[in-house]
Amino acid sequence: MASLLNRGFTELVGLDLLSYPASSVYVERYARGGMSSGMVDLDTWRRRLMPLLVKRAQRLLEAPQ
């Protein structure tokens, strides 16, 4: 499940979350105006958001149909 979510992230942001060393990146297509517009905080995605999505996806897969 984690690899599928990481591939989705790579497709949306344009870089591999696991191997890209920076803590944040600017993605022009997400820039809508404002001071931090277009910035993706990779550290937050690595530490908090991706593990949360993986956990939620696993719960959904384990839930009785």
C-alpha cells in the first residue's frame, strides 16, 4: 500500500518523496498566490501525512466488506 501511495505522490508532485533529500520543494502548478503558495513540505509528508494515509488505507482494506 505504501508503494502505491508513494507512486501517487511522485506523479502529483514530480519527485520521489523517499529519495529526494530536500525538506520542501516548489511546485509551480500548485502556486495559487500567497506567500507559501506552491510549496510542498516534504518533511511533513514523510513524517506525518504519508504514514497517516498508509494507516487509513490499511484499515479500509482490513474492514469487513
